Amino acid sequence: GHITAETFMAILRDKASGICVDSEGFRTAGSMVSVLPRDPTLPCVHFFTATPDPSRSVFKPFVFVAGRKPAPQVRSPTVRDDPAKKIPRFQSTVDRRHELYRRHQAALELMERDQERGQKLLQTLRDLEKQGLEGMNALLA
């Protein structure tokens, strides 16, 4: 049949199949769906969750092209006075979690603490994901 990016996102979110794991000490790390057009003049579009448990994550679209600088929100965090770079090494610890990951963790806590607000938030995330898919379809049309 006709398989779309949405089809693959649904597969990666399928807990019943065991593909999406969120318990027992192991979690699905991050998920990715790529759309690779047959026309070489069109860009590839990659959707990443970059967060665990795709059933509660949003797939975010990325298009990689030459000469573009990444937005500050997607850069890896830097650590001031990084204990990994001091001698002796690792004498202290720092929070290396990416800002977007921290925000995702806060969203998951909300979803677990307040189901009604959590469902509203999840729907907002899915609406944003849908906008990304619509943007991809417009870009590739």
C-alpha cells in the first residue's frame, strides 16, 4: 500500500508490538523517520524525536543543506569549567542534558502528574508535528 512518514511514526509509537519501550529499565532512546525523495533536486527531510518514548514525544523536521548554521536551540550544550577537561578529570559532575531534553522531561512529568493538562499538551505537540508534516509535503510538492 501507500506508506507515509506518519505510518512510520505510528509504528515507532506502537507499544503493543514492543517497538516502543518505556519501562523495565530500558527505554526507546530516540526515534527517526526520513523521507528520501526519488527526485535528487528535492531535499531529504528527517524527523527526530531526540527524546525517549516516541509515544509521548514529537517528531521534529530537519532539512540539512550546505551553508546553513544551526539554530541555537539545536546546538549541543557547552559546560563552563567542564570537569571532563580539568586535571584530575571528573572530580565533579554537571548536568549535561540539552535544554530541549530538559523541557521534554518537564512535559512528561506534567503528563504523569495531571492527566488532563498532560493530554492537552500532548495534543499541542501532535498539532505541531502535523504542521511539520504539512510543511514537508508543501516543500516536496
